[in-house]
Amino acid sequence: QSLGGGVVVVLAERDKEEMELDIAKMEFDFMGTSVICRSGSPLIMADLKKVSVSKARAIIVPAEVENADQSDARVLRVVLSLTGVKEGLRGHIVVELSDLDNEQLVKLVGGDLVETVVAHDVIGRLMIQCARQPGLAQIWEDILGFDNAEFYVKRWPDLDGKRFEEVLLSFPDAIPCGVKVAANQGRIVLNPDDDYVLCEGDELLVIAEDDDSYFPAPVPKTRGGTLPRVVNPPKLPEKILFCGWRRDIDDMIQVLDAFLASGSELWMFNEVVTVEREKKLMEGGLNPHLLVNIKLVHREGNAVIRRNLETLPLETFDSILILADEALEDSVINADSRSLATLLLIRDIQSRRMPYREYTKNIQVRQPGGSQSSWIREMQQASDQSIIISEILDSRTKNLVSVSKISDYVLSNELVS
């Protein structure tokens, strides 16, 4: 917006007109950016030349919809092909991988030129963080999305020689949160020490509204006071439910085991046969018998059949995570439909089992044509008791769920973009 747009080139093995049509259907404001589509394969040098890949400011290699290992193998070939460009590359390569285990391979091939984003793993970790810290999903959305404030990196020569604690107070309209250190090959240090001195070539990482909306100003005078004493409440055991079985579920369990208090329970409800589960977790590199803080409780069943869900003590969980099931991963629409159905069923069962609150008696019963139906009110009441986080793959489904306000947080692939 502040630069008046740029140029985005799309190279894919699809028909040029078809791609242009799909982009036109998205109906968003390009703010002066022109999108150019070219039909060709990123594995063929001549096609890469056709889009003058060596002059690109950044190159993005997205994952394919197909199975995770096939998608990553293809991405690996594309990275190999890009590193072989004779003219050399001006920009860096950002690669989206589907499986965490393949990250090392791509790093091996691409070296420092390549940055990897393992979408599936990122969403899994964020889901756990959001289940433990209500409200965090909204913050991710704001900082990583394209509305509100984002991260920006910029060089400010006037600040050279200043200590970071002075720099912190130098921006009325931005929050400095890190330094891109020139002396350390441009590595980013988040939250550096107060006495770190900015050197020549260092760039500042801030959170701001836009790249042209913030400037340094003289450091304001402040009066120091004493810090309040903050007492951390003791960690209590939690009870968490996973609905569905997703790839890399073993990584999620490991992260959870590190966070939770001793004596916590993780209930796993899905269609994978209980005997198979231990084998699958072992293959992923997790020995369920070596978990320190979590006890695993296994239940078999289909998460879209009400009878199966009613066998679970749904009103007793602190948080429930609805995972996009591994079996439906190839079909975004089916996975989302299933997550939505599970979400509605769980909220309905919870609201029926919980005692009806006093304050709801004052609310008028829904008149025909009333604005908000009573079932949504009942479900919102259930949401005060336990957090539900659903993993939604398509951003259009996400808007549907957000409008109905029955799921606390939704994490989708939009964050990865």
C-alpha cells in the first residue's frame, strides 16, 4: 500500500488463462500490484529464465495438496533447481514444507539461502499454546495477518551507538522487539539485553501499523517507580481432549508434556485402533511410556457421531482441540466439514449437561425472526467452561465459524500465508 504495489509472478504447471481466472475470482484489492501468470515447470531452467527468477526479490515455493512426502520431495527438487541457476539469485527462498522430518534435507540443499516454514508443525504448536493461553489466537492473527500491526525490519542510522533501553523508548508509534545484527551475518536477536549498543549496519525489528507509519523521536523523560511484586499462581493439572488424529501428533504430545503440570490427562478420541496408536507414536519418535507429566487416555470412536461423543465426559475438559484428521487431509472441504460438525456436537452436548445459568433466564426466548437463536446462546454459555480450538484448513470456513462465535479460536492455513 505504501509503495503503490509491486509485481508478483506465478509460475505453475497450469494453463495461464485458468490461473488468471482463479486469481480474478478472489476479488481483493491489489493496491497497484500486478500479478503475472506463466505456464511452466520450476524444474526446467528455460521456464525459470522465462520469469527471470534471478531478479526476484524473494522466491516462495508453496507445498502441494498431495500427500506430505510427495509434496516435500517435489519442493526439494524445486530448491535444487533454483540453486542451480547460473546467474545466481538476488532474493532468498521461502519454502513451505508439510513434514518436519524433511526440514533438514531442504536446509542441506539450500544452505543459508533458504528459509523453511513447516506449516503443519507451526499450526500444531500454535494450537497447544492457544489451548493453554485463551486469547492468544487473536494475537497471532493480528501480528501475522495483514490487518492491524505487523513486523517490520528497517535501518535507522540516527540510532547507531544508542543502548537498546533508549531505543525502546525512541518510537512513539512502534514497539522495538529485536535487532538484525550486521556483525552476525544478519541474524535476528529477539528481545536483546538493555545494554546492547546498536552498531553501524544493524537494523531494528519493530511491530508497527505500516512501514512508513513510525519514526524515531527524542527519548521522553520518565519517572522511575518500584515494580509491583508478581506472584505466579501454582500450576495445576489439566485435562485436555484431542479429537481426531493428525500427522505429527507425536510432536504435539511432546510439546504438551513439556508445558503441563504433573498429573495432567490427555484424552485421545479418534478412529485409529488403540493397539495401532502406540505403534504410530513410536514410529514418530515418541515413546508414550516415557511421558513425564501426561497420562494418555485412549477412546475409540467417530467424532461426527453424537452417540460416540456422548460416551466422553465432555463437560470436564479444560480445553478441547479439534484436529483436521489425517485421513481427510487431501480434501480441505471434507476435513473442514468434519471439524465443524464435531464442534457443533461437542458444544451442544456440553450445553445440555451443564446447569443452566441464572442470568440466561432474563434473556428473552427467541421470537420468530429474532436476531440471535437460543442454541447459539446456550453454546456460548458452554464456552465459558472449556476452550475449544478447531483447526480449519480453508479460510472461507474460518469466517463461517468466527461469525457464529461458538468456537473460541480457529487456526487455519491463512496464518501460514
